[in-house]
Amino acid sequence: MTIVTNGAESPPTERAPEGAIRVVDLRDVQRVIRTRAFDDVAANAGAALASLAVVWLVYDELLGLDGLLGFLVCWFSAYLVFYVAVSRRSHPGVVVTDRVVSAVIHLAAIVAGLALASAIVFVFVKGWPALHHLNFYTQDMSGVRPTSPLTEGGILHAIVGTLVQVAIATVIALPLGVGTAVFMTEVGGRLANFVRTTVEAMTAMPDVLAGLFVYTLLIVGLGWEKNGLAASLAIAVTMAPVIARSAEVVLRIVPGGLREAGLALGSSGWSTVRYVVLPTARMGLASSLILGIARITGEIAPLLIVSGASTYLNLDPTNEPMNSLPLFVFTAVRSGEPLYIARGYGAAALLLLLVLVLFVLTRLLAHRRGVSR
């Protein structure tokens, strides 16, 4: 005989004689979660097939309607009705509600994933005619007409321009962002709250405002020409608050005991931050840097205002316009020439690949940081 309790008594450690009462503590019973029983799988499959058959009969055969999107919406609505009807026969209302909400959430995830996948596939398919040519990566567009075949010209000038501008913006934004994060986490005070509010506001600021700020201050006010340096300053304004916000989160999770230990050993506050806090958070700070780079790599609004488009390779960011991948994509796709549009989609595919690599590196660094702790 077995008596199940909620933990009022502890089960005996020795073996009970046969026929004796045995007490089982529910706290010691391992429960398996996140498993799908046969009933749930059968209810899902039955509701999906039944709703598909009914919607096909009514939507297509009886009403004669057409359109894939409408069919899918009607099918999912009917699926929810059938799923609720089947689940209510053997489960209470709480379980039925949980199943319906789970189905809706899964649908939302599938729709978001399909939208992202379709956009990526579309860009790569449209850009493939240009992507498989070697000259696309090794030549620029100087002397090449928009109607020239894809075996002529390339986006070398845009690739180099993007790398130069992102490198300059990183040199400017990284110390500003990390320094701001250190101030907010290690110094504190009322001014830190004001700085935090400003950083959060700048994170949500439209990127075009950064371009207008640099354009008004440097190009109109100081008489600069449109060049790569002006573009770097514009995207640095966008990059710095992103790094500052994410670096602040990283620095806040550094254990306070490490700071106390450094101060107890006689180190100053700055020495503790430099030799204890920052080295401890270096993996997280690297993730913040990569997120900031990924954030600005595809920006087009500031570049339209302060960069200036060019068709030739320019390695000097302080002299003459310097093209970039986002600006080249914008110029090529709106040109109206099919071959030039294909080049634009090829540049967009390369830009997508670059951002994907950056985000994968961020995930790997974050995973490594979690494992190391």
C-alpha cells in the first residue's frame, strides 16, 4: 500500500516489510515537462487534417474562392475550432486554453521565420547573376555603364568604402561607448541617470538625424566636402549609444565581489575598473562591439546626406566622395536598368551575408561567455 503526501512526512530510508504502508513525498517524484503525449499529437494532426478538408471543400469547391493567403487564414481559423472541440472532450479548460495559445505562438514564429527566409532567398536569387562573377568582387564601376554586361565592373569600391567607414566609426564610437558605460555603472549619481536617459533616447533616434547633424555642422557650417570621414562620423553617432547601452548591461553583471576584492587589496577605483572589471567583461564587450558594427553596416540614411556616391575606388576618406555597400544598393536598384539592378541585389546579398556573420559571431561570443562563467 502506498500513501502519497505533499511533503509533511519524509519517507523512511530503510526498506519497509512487505504489506506495510509506504509514504511517497511528491517533492521527490521527478516530473517530466515539455513533452508531447500521444493525445496532443493525435489532436493536432486530426484537427489539421479535418480543417484542411473542410476549408478546401467550402472555400474552393462550394464558394469558388481563390487566393493562397485567404485559404491559409481560413484553414488556421478552422484548425483552432477543431482543436478546441477535440481537446475539450478530454481536458479541462485550462489545458485547452494552453493548447490554443501555444498553437497561436507557434504560428507567429513560423510566419516570422518564413518572412525572413523569403526575404533572404529573394535577395540572393535576384543577385545571383552578379554574385557568381569574380570581377564583381575585384573591380569597381569606373568607366562601366549601367547597361554593361555583368562580366564588366564590380563593387570593390563599395566594399572598401564600407570597411574604411566602419573602421573609422569603430575607432571613434568604441571608446565613447565603453567610457559612457563605465561612467553609468561605476560612477553613478544623478548625472549618470541623465546620461542613461540620453543614451536610451539616442538608441531610438532615427538615423537620418545623425546624417543631418553632421551635414549641418561640418558640411554646411565648416565647409567640408562630402567624403568618407563625414560618413564615418555620422554612423559613429548612431553606433556609440548602441555600444554604450549593451556594454552597460554587460558591466552590470560583473560580480560586485570582484570590485570589493580589488578595492580591499589597495587598488584605486580606476585601477579596479581597468584591471578587474573590464578584463572580466571583455567577451561581453566584444559582443557589444559586434552588435554596434552590425547596427551601422547597413545604414543608408546618413550616407545619402553626407557621403556622396562614386564609381571609382577611393582609399582616402578625407578627400572626394567614398561609396559604400548600402549606398550602392540604393543607387543601383532605383536605376531602372536590369543589369545594374542585378548588381544592386548582389551587393545587398553580400551585405546580408556580412551582417549574418557578425550576428553569428555575437552569439558564439555570448555562448562562450556563458560557458566560461
